[in-house]
Amino acid sequence: MAQLRGTMMQSFQWYTPNDGSFWNDWAGRMDELHRKGITALWLPPAYKGMAGTWDVGYGVYDLFDCGEFDQKGTLRTKYGTKEEYRQCIDAAHDADIQVYADVVLNHRMGADAQQWIDNVVAVNPHNRNQTQGNYHGRNLWTSFTFPGRGSTYSGMHWHWWHFDATKEYGNIFKLKDKQFETHVDHENVNYDFLMGCDLDFDHEQVRGEVHYWGKWYLDTFGMDGFRIDAVKHIRSFFFRHWLDDMRNHARKNLFAVGEYWSSDISRLRRYIDETEGRMHLFDVPLHANFHHASKAGDRYDMGSILNNSLVREKPWLAVTIVENHDTQPLQSLESPVEPWFKPLAYAIILLRDEGYPCIFAADYDGAHYHDKGYDISMASHRWMIDLFLDARGRCTFGQRRDYFDHRHTIGWTFAGDAEHKSMAVVMTNSGDDTKWMETGRPHTTYRDITGHIDDSVQTNEWGWAPFRTRGGKVSVWIEE
């Protein structure tokens, strides 16, 4: 479960080096992360992908090979070996940090052999319920026998009848006697198929193996929860049963957050209803607001920054993000938040008492990479994020008062309580500005911990004060 004022960190980005040092490097950071206020770590997919050491983990080949077997030209994964993965998890637990596994259940990629299938048919990529051309026989890459692992941990090998579709030669082929699932996203009419060999969750053996694997994974690594990939492509009611089974097996209320990538809040609401609130969702609409606000500058109405977001409608199920591995430059969902706006965005997710914030490692550590002919640098915002983490643990308590009543300058305050100091946060996407806000603390002096404003400010006899910030900045005023 998400902890009170807990903060998750996504430990990886798309261009994390594939030198096999990842698990060891992060194992050495756990004590520091705990001191900074990180309470949970989202680790990347730990199992063997079709591209071997180059695979980020989403081109999943073998869920049971976490860097243990010689498959796809390598024993280790991009991140290291199975034993190093286990040691990384143990180091996190020793530092009192929860660990969330990245779970990719939608597809398999990198088959070991082709199989002849009597009847396949291409489907319209923009209307998956519409076939194109005639049914015909074809050899397709649908056989997974895991020659490096054999039957260790599981004797099940995957064949065409375990899938409902695959993509080859630029076409999506629906397999013999198969139908796409219902209760999936309605994009392309039916968005069951995403990539690779798409698992057929109508098949009893498929469901059984996915349940078995989840329990094996929990028993082997002792995870505290899951980040579940591509949930909008898997029928929603499957996860009602799978998560109940995993939680019963672990005998604890494992945390779960699903990646339902849509900025349409109505689709997120529908999915939450269909899964009966069993998992959190990433607040994609809020990320979209951050992206647009950072691009528009002072043309954006800051008073609307939380509009149509999950954290506003269902804060207890919202995981709030600024960016992630898919939205960073050059990736499939590219929608970066401009560097000037990231401190404002992180203040919104870290310095409020609603939602479960997730910090992106590339925003914390910075990143530099080359791809597709471009040279990309992502700035580190560690200094500011560390300030926010400290303030989050000390000052986001007591009554909150919101002041989202201006196109450019917004803010909020926390009154604090007997154990926590009061705080005022003010930000603007325009020029230097001041906002009168009430903290509930009369005759109290505040200083801006960001250093943007040098002078202190004192509240009047009613607890109000003019809190300032610089143009395009956020200031965090904490009671002395």
C-alpha cells in the first residue's frame, strides 16, 4: 500500500546503460534514498527480453529468466543477473524501502521457432474487428520453448493456440478461431492487440500460467507491489482475480498501479469501476497538463492545472508523475515537460497531500543519450526535488487552503499541526508576482527555502501574508 506521505521513485529511464551494473548501482544507493524521503522504488522489468542485454524489458521473452539462463545471446539482462537483482531488493528492504516489480503480461516477443497455422487473417489496424483479405495458412513466429531454461521453474511452453494475434510483415494477423477480448480500451475500436504475440486470456492454460508465475515471483523475490504494464490492452476483469490471488498468496495488501495510458479522464474512471478500485492508475491527464503548460508558457491558465486529472477526481487511486521512460524525448509517447516547468510540476505532486507521487530517475539524476540522430540531455533537478522531499515530510500537514484563482500565479498553504510546521507554496508562469494567502498562523515568519526570494515575510494578525516568487519559478515558504 502507498504510505502516508510516501514517495515512489522510478529507478530507470529508456536509455539506462546496458552494462549490467544497474542492480548493483542501485543497491548502493538505498540508504541515501531513504534519508532523502523515498519510501518505494519501481524497478524495471527484470526478465529476459527478445533483444538480450539491449532490451529495456518490455519486449518480454521469458518471465522466468531474470538473468540466470543463457538465452537471447546472454545470461544477464540489461540490468544484471538474478542474484544481483535479489541483492538489490534485499538492500531496499534493509533500508525500509518498498520494491515494486514491473509486470509485463500482455505479450511475448522473440519466439524460438515458426509454426504453421491453418487459418489466419489480417485485420484493419484502425478497426481491429474488421478483417482484411481472406483466411489462409501461414508460418508465424509463435513457438516459445526456452531452450536455455528448458522446464526449470515451469514446464509450460508457449504455442500459437496460447495467443490470439501476432504482428509480422507489417500486418496484424488474427489466429485460427480466435477473437479479440472485450473490456479493453476502445481505441482502434478494440485495442486488445498491442505488439508481439498477444496472450489469449480466454485460454485457461494462459490464465493459469500467469497466476502461477506471479506467485513464483512473489515467493522468489518478496516484492511489495506491482507496476502493471499496458493494462488497457488486457481485459479489465482479469486483474480483479489476479490481484486478489496475489494478495491472498502474499498475505498482505500488495500495492498495484496500472499503466492505462490515456489523457481522457472518463476512460480512467471506467477502468477503475471495472476493476473495482483494486489498483491505482498513473495520472496521465495531469502529466498532459504539465506538458501543455510547459510548452504554452504564460499562455496557459495555471488555475486549470489540476482540471480533469485523476488526483482531483480520485486522489486515493492516483499515482502522479511529471515524466517517465515513455514520455521522455525520442520515445513512443514523447510528451516531455520543459525543464523550466519541472520544478513547478514536482512542487504540485510532492508538496500536496493528495495522490502518490512518483519521481522519474532521469529528472533526479539527469540523463544524456544519443538516438535517431539526436543528442539529448535531460537536466538534473535533484537539488530542488530534495528540498521538496524534505518539505513533504515536514510540512504537508494540517488544513490545506488552495488558491488556484489566477491565470498565472497559484498557490496553497498548509497550517501545520502540533508536530509539523506550516508552509506556503506559490508559483507563476509569468513575471515576478506576489500572492496573498492564509496560513492559519498569525504573526509568524516564513522564509523561501528555494532561495528565489532572500527576504523573509511575516503573517498579519489574521494569518495572511504576501508570498512572492520570481517569474517562471516556484517558491516554498516554511515557518521559521
